[in-house]
Amino acid sequence: MAKLKVLVVEDDPDVAQLHCLQLSRYGIEPCWAPNPVMALEVVRSLERLDAILMDIELGTRIDGIDLAREILQIRACPLFFLTSHDEDEFVRRANQVASFGYYKKGIDPSYLAMKIQQAVKTYSEENAGE
């Protein structure tokens, strides 16, 4: 079976590198987009994309929540928010997007990898006939 391909949308290159390294250790093939424009390009260009790991604060006028809405109109797949924000406003807005999880940065990478793998499996089974 092919490795899961996960798009990491994170504006901080050091944080993105860490996420990508951690995902790779658990058999996940990460690709990185540092901003919304590149994220949309990746989503449109990849033949296969199994899941998305989205930061909320992207350092641009569009945040990760709005970007997630836009991406999910282009390509349906499991999407996870991974952020330092736990304020009610962010959680409320993120809950209005079809996400598979809202996690704080610093989460155990093995747990996050397991949640991604489970979500992709469940999503694939539920959408097998489409």
C-alpha cells in the first residue's frame, strides 16, 4: 500500500520541518505549503492527497479556517487543525468546517499520526463508491 500523502499547511518553516519529519517517521509522506496560495496550488496539482494538516495562523489575511473551507470545496479529504490557538472564537469557527480534529501544537506525534491514519481509513471506506 502507498504511503499516505498529507499536506502540511504551516507558515513557520521550522515548525513545518518538524511536522514533516514526525509524520515521515510514522510512514506518512508529507508535502509542505507555507501559505494559502501554495496550498491551493498543491491541492489542485496533486493526483492524490489523503489528508491535510492545517495551521490556523498563517501570517496572511486569510487564516487556516477560511483556507480550509476553500480547499474542501476543491477536494474532499480529512482535514485536521493543528494550532497554538485554543481561544473559543477559533474553536467555534473551526467547528463550522468539516474537520476531523482540532489539536494543539505539541501533541504527541504518534497519536496525531494514528488519528490521521484512522481518519483516512474511515473516510475511504465511507466514500468507496464515489
